[in-house]
Amino acid sequence: MLMDADVAEEESTARGRPDAHVDCTLHDGDTVELGGSKLTAHLTPGHTKGCTTWTMQVEEGGLKLSAVIVGSPNVNPVIFW
């Protein structure tokens, strides 16, 4: 699964890249069900190609909460010159 804006590049064989096929194209706001959970895909512009941010509702202690699954939880080191 990959966001629509990134499909062409991922399936491209330019620059000697191996063949790749995207099985499912996602659009901003599409939902995917996984193990009884419903996840919503969010386009993450300006991030690494193929990055998708996901949100979902979870229940904890009788409360309904919103959860976010970010595509890259780390921060690249900053280099000062």
C-alpha cells in the first residue's frame, strides 16, 4: 500500500531500480481495516516518499482515544557548519 503521489516513482525501473509493484494505492483519508482496527491514512507531504501517517481510535479504560502512528519517529541529526 502506498500513497497515490508516490506510486509512479516506486514502480519505476529508472536508475537500475528493481521492479516493484504497488498492490493498493491509497489516497488521503482512505481507511484500512487490520485485525479489527480501522486505520485512516493521511498524506504526509514534505516527508520521505512513501511515508504515510495513520490515525485510529483506541479504547483504554473505558475512554475512546485518538492514536497517531507516525511514519518516522526519529529525528535526523542536525549538522552545523
